[in-house]
Amino acid sequence: MAVGRELLAGLDVGTTSSKALLMTADGQEVAVGRAPTRWTTTELGAETSAAAIRDGARRALADAVAAVPGDRVVGLGVTSMAESGVLVGADDAPVAPVIAWHDHRDAEQLRDLVKQLGGEQFSIRTGLPLWTQWSLTKHRWLVDHVPGARGAVRRYNIAEWVARSLGARPVTELSLASRTGWLDLATARPWAESMAWSGAPERLLGELVRAGTAVGTAVCHGNLAAVNGATLTIAGHDHQAAVVGVGSTGAGDELDSCGTAEAFVRTVEAGLGPDAIAVLTRAGVTVGWHVIDNRWSLLGATQGGLILGRVLSHLGVDRAGLATLDAAALSATDDPASLQVADDADVVIAPGADPGQVWRAATVLVTAQARRLSDTLDRASGPRRELVVAGGWTNSAMLMAAKAAAFGPLRTAVTNEAGARGAALLAGLAGGVYSSYADLPNHARPDGPAATPQPADASHASHATVSGSRS
């Protein structure tokens, strides 16, 4: 009887869906599972339940496991969207709804935060721009409006909550803590003043750990029996896990994730000064702890993918026709006047404009936006070292040509699930399958057409933007 393989699993719990990826220790991806993330729209905004988050993640994992009967998962890493969280009581049962990170019901709380703590002081202490996105203002809203929230004894970020349901001990991972507004960036310790302002006792954060730390052993049965006994780790914020997934882990390396928004993640040495942090946060760039040991992450985004999608729609071109349009654009002459783009990403195409010229103009325009963002990161942290491009829009030959012209040498990631892959690799580090980042299997390949695109997940396209807008 054949002996089943020992696999690593990564679970990426995103805004749109949960994705589970199974891979061998040498980097071969063998199965992917997926389940939608269910949100409810109320008169206040978007929210869900802790049970819905947990159940969706488990369905995705079960879907992947079912594809490889006889194999066993020896390590499981969980990454997720940030900012949203689960408040629990003494019995570890949820006591409040899970507010979506993109919900704006906390606008009044943000104004009070600025008044009480100071806007620039907040940004320099936390590395976060002044937006209604971070956990502390949503927590303050819950304390003000949901009686059960006032008695909470613990808060889990989404990845931590899912891992806890699988057998992990209660912990708070640093890259996710960096998105709460409760963490002092310089010391990586709780910021007492911001926690007090939001009505959050310090015990809500609990034990702070780094991604890739073993935090327990999975206890699973039924359709997840193959995961039972796996080493568990929190793989942190999905953007940073994706950096590990594409192998862009060195100081100065940059991931360009081409989704609905075009997110840039720069890995830097920890310890940027207050002036640099102020410049970055004013530009809409977040500064926080990375999933990679002793590194910080700079994260910003443009509306590049949104603009490209709207241009295709105006041209009446779907993904099946993209290659033909790319060919026309590559042979077209430059005509910037063929396309106008407003600050809100609305597009206007000049009457009678040639479609190839329009598409060429669109790709050059969004690439120029991306280059300006990357240059902002350069000025604050030093020059970019390597650029890795990932995401569905890498399937556009015209866009990749525009990027090569603007950025120079780059490489294209081959995986469609960079976040989940990164989570699996971090599970391998936690379980001793790999002894260091140098041991991780390299799966990126030279610049060229990407793999078949998957639908963009908003969780990889929306946690920070520039030019005063967010997706």
C-alpha cells in the first residue's frame, strides 16, 4: 500500500474568499480549495460573524484536503486580511460582530482620536495613516454601541481566530497587530494610550509572536482529519505572507501585486526614523512589522487595476480578447490624449480613438502611477533591490512591457495564490521543515507571461492607497 505524502498547507482568509493551498516540501503545489467570505450589509455598513469566518476557512481547507486523499498535512499556516477582529468573552465565545475593515461607521471615532491623541503623533507611533480602517476606532465604536464588547477579555485578528479554532493557543501576531493602531511601532509593544482611548484593556492583545512561530498542534476530525497533528503558525497579514510566497524576502525587495488595486509591498530593515514614517503615512503608505523576522513592511497602492478594468469595459474587451488588444497596443504609437482618467478612477476615452492606442495609454499611465509610488518608498527607505510582479494583470503583455520600460529588470511570480503559499512556507519554518528563509523552495521564474489569472481578491488589493483614496 502506497504511503501518502506529507504536505504543508497555507490558508489565506481574505475579504472575498478563503483560499487553501497544499504543497510538498520542495514547493510543488498539489491542491487548492476555496470558499466565499460571507458579509452582511446593514444600515451601518458591512459586517459578518466570527462563526461565518471560521466556517468559510474550514470549508476551503476541507476542499483542498479532499483533492489529495491519503496525504497528510504536517504544517498549517494561516494568513488573513487585517484590521477586522473577533472579540470574545471568558469562555472564548464571540461577543460582538466582526466589522469589515473597509467599513466607515467609525468616522466619528476617528475625529475624536485625532483630537485626543493627535493625528501626526498617532501616525508616527503606529505607522498608520489617518483613516477609518484600523482596529482601534472600530473597537471604540463597538464599545460605544455594543454592550457585549465592553466585557471582552480577548481579541483575535482573523488569522488568529481561525487558527485558534483549529487548536492554536491564543496569540497576537506582529504584522497583524501593526494594523490595529494599538501597537507602538518602534518598540513592538502595546501603546497604552491608544488602547485606553479605544476602551481596550491591554489583555485584549495577549502574547505577541512573530509569524512562523509554532503556536500549537491542530486538533481536527471528520473532513479535516488529514490536518490533525499539524504544526500551526500564524502567517500574519496576507500582503506580507504573499511576499514570502513569491520569494521577495530580502531587504529592499518589492512585491508589485496587480489586483483591483495595485499594491506595493517593500521589505525594509526595521527602524525607520520618525521623519520618514511621517512622510510615508502622509503619502498613504503604511509602515509596520513584517512576517519576516526583524523586518518592517511598507505598503501602499494605486488604483491601477481598477483603471485598467474600466478601460477594458469601455472598449468592450473581455479577458478572452486581452491578447489581441495587447498585440495592437504593442504596435501602436503613443497617444496620451486618447484617454483621460479622473482622481476617482473614472475614465473618458476620446471619440474615435484607436483601441490599441487607448490600451497603450492606459498601461503607461497606471505604470507611471506605480513608479511614483515606488519612488516614494525609495526616498524614505533607500533604493529598491528586486521587483517581483504578481497578480492577474500580469497576463497583459502590454502592461508588462510598460513595467519593464519604467522599472527595468523584474520577474513574474508563477503562483496564483501567493498569500496561501507564503502561509504554507511559514508553516514549514514553524515545523522545522526549513531551517531558514534560504531553504525555502524558489518558485519564481524569469519575466514572461503569467499563469492563468484567478479573480482578484479584494484582500490583496485594498489595505493602503496613495493620492488620498482607498479601494
